[in-house]
Amino acid sequence: MSAYAPLKDRVVLRRDILASLVVFLVALPLCVGVAVASGVPAELGLVTGIVGGLLVGCLPGSSLQVSGPAAGLTVLVYEAVKEFGLGTLGAIVLVSGLLQLALGALGFGRWFRAISVAVVQGMLAGIGLVLILGQLYAMADTAQPSGGLGKLGGLLELAVAVITDGSALTPFLIGAGTIAVLVLWPRFPARVRVVPGPLAAVALATGVVLLLDLSVAKVEVQGLLESVRPPGLDDFGRLGTVAAIGTVLAFTLIASAESLFSAAAVDRMHDGPRTDYNKELMAQGVGNTVCGALGALPMTAVIVRSSANVRAGARTPLSRVLHGLWLLLFAALLPAAIGVIPLAALAGILVHAGCKLVPVRELAPLWREHRGEAVILVVTALAILVTNLFEGVVLGLLLAVVKTAWEISHLHVDVRELTGGRMVVTITGNATFLRLPRTMEQLEELPKDRPIELDLSGLRHVDHACRVALENWALRHNDRGTEPVTMRPPMVGNGQKSNGG
């Protein structure tokens, strides 16, 4: 057995090295594209990818998932930079990382799995819609309107500009060609698909631009060290506003939920060690704290890179650590290579990524099987499009809570008439304020001149609103001069017996 151990170790090492190269090639265009779409220097996306590999890759939690800048946070980062400035972005990311560390240390990691899937899907769908709309303008090298509705309303004007203006048509065709390559790439032969689709699409678009000498906007290069700008005391001082606090909470919630949902998905792809959710949340917190200190983008665990890592045959965390090393070497040794990439190609990659965030195929089956969940998903997505990310997610969470409360508030009212005209009203289930209007209507329809026994012993839960309403109904019935209502109290709550109301 021991004679085969060195051979086995060499096989695992070779697989991890090859997997790290695949993940590096997938991550490179995405890191740059997410940074550019977020309104920050391209190098900051690489910084986050480097930290996600070299630092988070060494920490316990999930052994095979890969962290870095995510398309799902692009919209929120863009809004934060626009409202607070690039320096304050670092402070926001740092504080969010510290919150993740605290939540993981307190054991809240597993509770993020309790967030409604419909809310998370709606959140990602809303982000996808805003991302698609914004990057369509970037594909045409045109300034994008503010707000989701503004972007939606400007599509007709954008279409006219693309058709009539050559300076907009050329980059738009580059972006459209990039999307076409990404869509068709899975149909190419396996030997061709050894190169990841995003890298192939960007390389082809860059080659066409250079070969034809097209005049399109390209990525601006500042240099890795020049782009790193740690936040100052003034930047932390701007975090006292309600808007800044809301942004910090949104970063924390979304980055944590996306990372832990990604971990659950990655665990289903392999037979290795399972994820420790609290440790993974703390690892993400360490990564975001460091990224914030460097003034870089926030990070999450990213399912695209993680699934590429698993499919490439990775067996240990070494693959994700090495992918961070390759990103560092590329950013340090070949920074000029970034400067030849057309922005329209990166915009095309993000439009494609945004489309994947919108669960179009899953919506119809979800509507047939769980209409309430489908409504929550759609409302959350549209709310994000109309308002902003934080308010949309809060609305989605509130809808999920109301839906759950409604579903568990099953209440049954049974009326039986005994000999002598006496009536027994039995109420069973969970009495909450959501079912109160219908219950009171049924009680008010009972005859006013009959003695009534109100049996509440079958109730599993009675909230304060229902208890008060039932007692008041009994008092009103007694005031009509009939025999007092006999009430058998519920076996839950304070359970005080009441005869005659």
C-alpha cells in the first residue's frame, strides 16, 4: 500500500497543477471584466482574485471552491463607488469582512442556508437584469443612464445609436461576437474546449481588433501597485450614514449567501471533504478584510470558477492557491497584455454572465409547482431593477416571511349544533392575525340567540391579536342577553380559562 503512495501523490499533484491553470484561464478575463464593469481599475479585480487564491485558498472551510470578484456584486460595487467614492469602497469591504468574521465565529454560517432560495434566485436575477442593461451600453461604448428604469427606458435610443453611428456599431459588434463565441463554445470539439470559453472569446475579440486596427475603447492599465490604495480615516468616517450602513449590510448578506450557496453546490460535485460553513464564512471574512485594506473589490466564492476547478480534476486546495499565484505572476510580469483587451469584449462576457443569473428556464416549472416562490422571485428581481439591490432584497425577505406565516396559519372552524339548540364551535390549527378576518366573519354569522361553547383547546398557537379578538367577540355576544359564551381555552400560551367571556 505504501509503495503506491508516492505515485498517488504525484498524480494528485499533477491534477491540481493542471486544474489551477484551467481556473486561472477562466478567472483572468472575469476578474478584469468585473472590475471594469464596477467602475474601478482593472488591476483591482486581479488583486481580489490573488487574495482569494493565495490567502483564502489556504484557509479551512471548503477545500475546492474558488474565491474572487463576482459578477453578482458588480451592480452594488458600481453604485457604491458612484455614491461614496473608490476610497470608501475599501472601507465598506473591510467592515463587511469583519462582520463575516464575527458571524462565522458566532456560528451563523449554517443559518445563511435558511435564507429563502426564491429570494436568493430573485436577487441574482435582479442583479443579472441590471448587469445586462448596463453592459449593453458598455458594448456600444455609450454612457449608461442611472437606475434600472433609466437603462430600460434608454434602450430604444441605444438601438438607434448602434444602427446610425459607426463609432457605436463597431464595439457593439465586437461585444455581440464575444457573446456568440460564449454561446457556441460548448458545441465545439472537446480538444478545442480545453481553452476556457471566456478566455477564447476575449482572445478572439482582441485578435480581431488588433488585426483590423479597429478604433474601440480598451482597458486602461495603471499597474498593480499603483492601483492599490488603502482606505484612509476619512473613508471610514463616511460609513456613519444610513446609506453606507445599508451598503455594508448588503455586501455582507450577499457575499455570505452567495459563497455558502456556492459551497453547497460544489459539495454536490465531488466526494471529498464537506464544507464547514462557519469556517468558510470566516475565510471569506478574512479575504474581504484584506481586500478592503488594499482598496480592492469584495470577494465571494464563485460557482463558475469553482465548478471549473472540480471538473478539471482538482483534489486538494493546492489548485486554488496556485491559481492565485498565476494571477499574481500575470499581473506583475504581463500588465501590458491587459491594455489591449477591448472593453466591448469584457462587456459581452458580463452580458452572458448576467443572462446566466436570470433563471428563465426554471421559472415556468417553479410557477407550476410553487407559485408563491415564483412570485417572490419575480417581485425581488423587479424591485431590484426599479429601486436598488438592498431594498429589493429586503422586500423579498419580507415577502418570504409573510408567505411562510400565511402557509403555517392553517385554521379550521367547525360548527356543530347539539340538542336543545346549543352550538359548539371548535377552532383548530394556528390562529394568527393573517387568518383573523375570515375567522371573525364565520363567528359573526352564527345565530345571536343561541348558547355557544367556543372550544379553542385544539389550537397549537394563538397570537395576541387573535386572543383579544375572540374574547371581544364573546363579550359582544354576551351583551345581547343570551346565555354567556362558554370558552375552553387553548392549551398553548397563557391558557387562562374564561367562562362567560
